[in-house]
Amino acid sequence: MTTSFDEFVAERLDGLLRYATVLTDDPHLAQDIVQDVLLRAQERWAKIDSPPTYVRRMVTNEYLSWRRRAVRRVVPSSHEVLDAISPPAADPSVAYDERDEMLARLATLPRKQRTALVLRYYENYSDEEIGDVLRCATSTVRSQISRALATLRATAYPLPTALTTGAGE
């Protein structure tokens, strides 16, 4: 049974916005990216075989294209943005500090490494699924994740526990 475009948007919009927000660290840019992608997807809806994978790939590609086009800028993280993408921990001050630090550190990574990490640790994608989204081999995915984690570990600050116990290592 084929899902209509409206049903797809109703089911997946929140997840797509969260994914784009983690990638961009800017909820307004994330909304723009998702809106543009959904408009383009709606035009081709009848031809799309696997809508969740296809639309996620479109969001990823739009993010990567935006990063290529954009003038390098720093988007400060805000607690409101971070709360929107995950619930606060028992001690909110520690959670805010860790999230701010992690998003700042993710922002320093090359765009494909950042995307691979977000897909792995935020979206829980397998190497094969990440390869499908990024259109690369599974070995390339593993290499991107390995390099990204090595870069993050090399920084002077301790890595939040979410990435030190991740899958795929």
C-alpha cells in the first residue's frame, strides 16, 4: 500500500525537522531545508519508491549543498533548540553544557563526517543505511565515522558518554 504525500508528512515531519535541526544547529534553517525538500518531493511523489529513505537523502543532500554554498558562519546553540531535540537530563545544567559542547564540536567536523555521525548516533542508522543516504560504500561510512570520532576524541575536553559507547566500533 502506497502512502499518500499528506500521510507521509503527517507521520514524518517532526522527525525530519529534528534530523535537520541536529545537522544544521539552526531550527530556522532546518525548517527551510525540510520545506524545500518536501515541495520538491511532492512534485515527484508518484515516482518515489521508498519515501522515508528518499526524503531523508534529499534533506541530507540539501544540507550538504547548503554547507557548500554558505559563507562560513558560527550559529550559537541555544538551550531552546537543544531542548527541542532531546529531553533534559536530571541535572539540566550538565545536560545543557554537554549538548552545547557536543554541537559546537560537531560543527567543526567536515560535513560528511558530521552527517554520518548524526545519522549513526541520532537517527540510529546502520552503516548500510548511512551509505544509502550518503550514496557511498559501507567502508566509506565506517571510515567517515572513525575519522570523526578520532577528531572529537583528540580535543581537550572529555567526550559525552553518548559517543564513547556507540555502536560500530
